[in-house]
Amino acid sequence: MVAPYLLPTRVLREQWIRAKYERQEFSSPEQKLPYSNGQREGTLWKRGRDQAQYHPCRFLLSERDSCLKYFSKQDSREPKMTIQVDRINANFQPEKTGQAHGLQLTFLQDNRTRNLFVYHPDGKEIVDWFNSIRFVQLHYLKVAFPKARDDELRDRLTCSFLKEGYMEKRGPGRRWFTLDRRRLMYFKDPLDAFAKGEVFIGSREHGYDIRRGLPPGVPQGHGTWQHGLTLVTPDRHYLFACEMESEQNDWFSTFSRVIEKPMTPQDHASEHKGIRLSHVGGHSLNPHFTDEVTEAQRS
């Protein structure tokens, strides 16, 4: 059982305490938990893809079908979208969404990262949805990998993003970056529905590296921010700049932890499925980096 002070957000900590001491959900091994019946249906308020308003939508989570569906209207018969549970990551994002119980659902759709931002006014309800998604994910993984240990499967459930924040890149300038396990994504705005670009980050033994500063010959202050970082992949270099040295240090440390960690078979599968993308939907992550770095190395 996880201690409440280790839980990442206030709503999770609060509901853990209420579940244990008020509702006594953990008092008996035979007691059925509210998120463990394999199916959940109800209303969540979803942020519009191209607008800031939230609208009530019907959601349906199914263990049998291993998917999460949402319906744009309460009486809709056909879902607006169907998402496989093994592709979902869920993060509580109260600051980003401006909602105390805001939840970000991130998943791959046609090799593009898609975000759904939802909330519920009741803290217990949104936490039950969060736990239900994890419960269905665990069931799916146990069926898919019957010989795997529980601790191995837990590592593949929803998890907090490793780091988020603004960095500058070549081209349009400042962008919002999110590092989700080994996938680095960037967005024009933190609440964008789709990532503008993304890149897979493997391990050092497979040719990946992170370096402070920018390559020789490339101006260190290629934008308004001066604290550069160079992400090296087998295909190309990606150049970024942070506003503060402390942010540069945080990103460097986070990238380093990812790169030093050995790749799992699932990581290799993700790399070969096309997640290592320098551009998505025609938007290049750093359109001029390769030419600039090559020219700088020649000079």
C-alpha cells in the first residue's frame, strides 16, 4: 500500500485518506473496491479540442474490450473516440488545466500523441476513474504477459510525466515540452490536443546522449535563452535552450536518467513502431538542426 505522502497530487492524497479512514475500503481483503468491477460509465467534463470550454461527455471504460470510449452527447449511440487502454497514460494536472480535479489522458492515435483534458467536480469520482483505468490496464497486461511479475507490470501502468516545461527550439521559438517515459513531445501550448513533434529517446548503448551547451560553431544563444542542451540520437542532433540554468540542470539530469536506463523489449518495440519521429503531421521538431550541426562540425 502506498503511503499518502508519496502520492503526487492533493486529490489523490485526500481520497486515499478518506478511503482508508472514512470509507474503510481497505479494512477487509474480501471488500470489493469501487474501481475493480472491470467497467465504469459516467460523465466527465472534457475540454474542447479547439476551445477552452469544458463540456459534459459520457465515458465508458470496459475491461472486456480493453478500451475507453467517449461519447460527445449523453444519448449518442456511437462513440466519438475509442482508445485502447494499453496506450493510455493518465496524469493529474490541476495547475495546467485550472481544475482542482483535472486529469490529462495521453495516448497514441495513428502514431500521433493526442491529449484529452477532463475533470469531475467530485474528487472521489475522478480518482475512481483514474484507478479504474489502472485496474483495467493491469488486467490487460496480465492476460498479455501471463508470466510477468506484478512489479514488472506495475511499471507499465499510468505514471507521472518525468518532466514538463518550456524550452526554446530552432524555428518558431519557445515551446512546451513533455517527457513521458522515453517519448519527448513538444506542443505550441500546454493544453494542445496534438503534439507538434516528438522523438524517441533510447539508451546510451544505442547511440543516445545528452550534452550541456550546443555544438561548436552553433551560437549558444540561438534564441533569447542562453542555457543550451544538445540531445544526440542515432539520426540527428536536437538543440534546445532553457531560460534558467536551474531548468537546464533539471532537464539534463532527467534526460541522463532516461539515457542511462537499459531499454526493455517494450522500449525496442516502441522505437521500431515509429515513435522515433522528428516530425508529426508535417511539423519538424527542429527543421534546420541537422544541416547546422553538420556544417559546424565541418568548419
